[in-house]
Amino acid sequence: MSPSHKLCMIPGPIEFHEDVLQAMATPATSHVAPNFIPALGESIELLRKVLFTSGQPFIIAGSGTLGWDMTACNLVEAGEDVL
């Protein structure tokens, strides 16, 4: 971090490394762009290494809450009571 940056040490907003901030500042890639498929493939391979699996990880563009919502939608049948 640069000397002029004060480190935020509270719960809530978190600190990001400059490399992460720079990556987040780049334009988004469309899912139909030619460079998307290789980037997705690389992401899947890297995720397999992180998860120690040879299976097919499922990458979603959203929060953890979205992931749980998708899971619940696929496990609950119409008319079932859930809490």
C-alpha cells in the first residue's frame, strides 16, 4: 500500500491489494467475446486445483446468497413446505 493510504481495520469494508483493485478496474468481458472461453476454461482449471477435485466446478457470477438460492430452487419441489 502507498504511504498515504491509511489501513482500515474495522469490520465491514475490507482492504484490497492494489493488483486486485487494478483488475477490478478493467472493462468487463462479455460472455460472447472470443477471449471469454479461454478465460472461463482457465478459471475452471484453477478452481479444480483450489478445490482438490477433478470434477466439474460450477462458476456463478453472483454472491454466496445467489449460490444458496440456486441450490434451494433445484432441491425443493413445487408444493413442498420449507423453512
